Amino acid sequence: MKMLVTGANGFVGKALCAELLTRRMSVRAVMRSLSSSIEGAEAAIINAIDGNTDWLDTLRGVDVVIHLAARVHVMQDDSADPLAEFRRVNVAGTENLARQAVRAGVRRLVYVSSIKVNGESTPLTTRSVASKIPPSPPFAKWGGVGEFFTENEEANPQDPYGISKWEAEQALHRVAAETGLEVVIVRPPLVYGAGVKGNFAQMLKVLSKGIPLPLASVQNLRSLIYVGNLVDALILCATHPAAAGQTYLVSDGEDISTSDLLRQLGAALGHPARLFSCPQALLKLAGRLTGRADQVERLLGSLRVDSSKIRRELGWIPPFTLEKGLKRSALP
């Protein structure tokens, strides 16, 4: 089986290509330049992705496409029309890839979407700490500790990135209905692991410096996914017959509060988290005054994912626990 991986030199792409090669699969890695080629993979250069990208030579001989490349969410977007830019790459670019994949004889396309398609947060009905998601399904609430996002609910994207991901999913469904292309959609929450950037990397940096944080009393619950678990799920979605036409939400299966996350990361780093309590109202006010309201909300709010569908239908079991994933993430 020959796999085409777009965004192969990104954080998830590198881990995915490495695991595919470990499993002795043939990999064609799509990247913008050869500056960071992947040993053992056939390199393909695509400089830009939009509705006009020519994929036909790159797709020749490919059985399955795993589409990771995207215009990603950024905190400060300085483009004149962010939604138009997201649509150009994430919607038009994805649909164009899918239609050319059909012409090239590709059987399946696995699309890495985002939990932002579902929304930005889930309600937390009681104060709680870490919680394991049960494998039994489908459900809206469990154990009185809050609600989960599921594959069956109405989409509710809140920003241009989330909207573009949702529209890309719809475009892929149209292509599948018209052509018979097997489409599998995967919506992960925050992906973490060694070398990750963004908010998770900032947490590690702050903890390493021993900076005190006013988050000791935060008792939210958030779903995460370790990059090794996401890679395993993507390969299963690329190869399992029952995955065709399905949408899956994936997570480690263990939800955790921001305060406990910081404590576990600090322990893994050898720099115990220095946490103190502060009223959340003050933290939210500080976020608004500094232009970081969204970032503060992610630290304080809950976002829980029900990943029981992929466990039930494909028999997926995350190979890494949350504890093991966090320890690996803290490695230099």
C-alpha cells in the first residue's frame, strides 16, 4: 500500500511518516522544500496548496492520501480577509486534491480536520479532576462531570479556521457522493508531544523557568491527544475497511484539568509546577485587557471529546496513556 502524506514535514506529519515506514509501508511525503527530507520516504515538492494546485504526478500510484497540510489557526492573523485565506487553502485546496485523487485512482482520503468544527468548549456541570472516558457509547453526559462533543451533533465552528475545516469536510462529502472516493474525517483536539509548538510548548517553557502561575484552583476538564496516539488512529483510518465514509473524534481517553496538567508536566520536567490560586474572574479580565481572552479561556474552560465511536467501530485502543505521553513530551 502506497501512502501519500501531505504536510509531511510538520509536527504530526513527521511522526506519521516515521511510523508508516516502521510498519513497512511505502510513503510519498509531500513538503514545500527538501530542507527537511524524511529518510526512507519518497519526497514530493508542492509549493502551495489551493484550488489550482497540480497534484496528478504526485498522486500517481498512490492508494491512500492522508491530508494534514492546511492553513493553521494562528493567534494574530494579519491577513485582510482571514476567512477567504482559510477557504483558499483548506476548502478549495482540499476539494481540488480530492478530485485529482479520484482521477489518479486513489481509493481513500483521510482528512485531518479539527475539534473546532464542533465548537470551542463543552459545559462542565460539576467540579472534578482527571476522568477517563468510558468505551461505551453513544452518550451526551457521563458520571455527572460534564458534556462531551460527539460526531452526531450539529457543527458549531466559531472562527475562520474552524469554519474552513467544516466547509472542507462538506466538500469532501460531495466528492465522495459523486465519485465513490472513500473519505474518512478525523477531528482531534489539542495534539501534544515532544517538539510541539504553540500553547503546549509555552507551558513547558514557563514550567522550566519556574514561573509561578495563578491556576491552582482551575478544575476544568480538557481532552488531549498524544501525537503517537493520533498517528496510530490515522493509520487505522487509512487501512480499516469499516472506516470508509466515517467521521471520528479522537483523544487519549483521559481528560485532565489545566492545574493537573501543569503538575504532571512539571513532575516530568523535574521542575515542580509553582501554582497559586486566583479568582477566575480576574484572570478573564486580565485576558481581555491584554488581548489574550481566547488563550485564557482555553486555560480555564472545558473541552471534552467522546472518542468511543472509533473504539467501538474500529477497535482502536490508544497505545500511549496520558501519563506516558506527557513524560515523552517533556523529553529534551
